[in-house]
Amino acid sequence: MKRLSPLFPLLITGALAGPVHAETGYVTDSCTIPIRRGMSTQYKILNMAPSGTPLQILETNGTEGYTKVKTPEGTVGGY
């Protein structure tokens, strides 16, 4: 299962982000990204971010493969 392949450019962009310092990354592939309440597929989808959406990267979890983001509308969640 290639769950991270469309997200790889965004994850590389946010690889150095930490919880104290936020930066902005963008959905760059031609797909939509589900923003979930938590960092797992077990959580409810709060929003779908289309290509070109600026996402403020708040935290990354390389072990689990999820990133905590904030959308322009203020939705905070993981993908």
C-alpha cells in the first residue's frame, strides 16, 4: 500500500518542522488530502484539502508517517 507516496514532497518540506516552529507546506499532487481529527485512519475526517492548499505544518511524526497541520480555515488535524 503506497499511502505516503503522494504526500512525500510535502513530508520532505516539513521534515524539519517541530512543535515550536511552524512552517507552511502545500498540497502539491493532483489529489485531495484527508485532514483527520488525529494521526491515524481511525479518526474522523474533518476536512479534505485539495491541491494547492497551504497547510501550516505544526508537527511531524516520521515513525507513524503522519503530520499535524492547520488549514487556512483554522482546522487542526493530522494526515
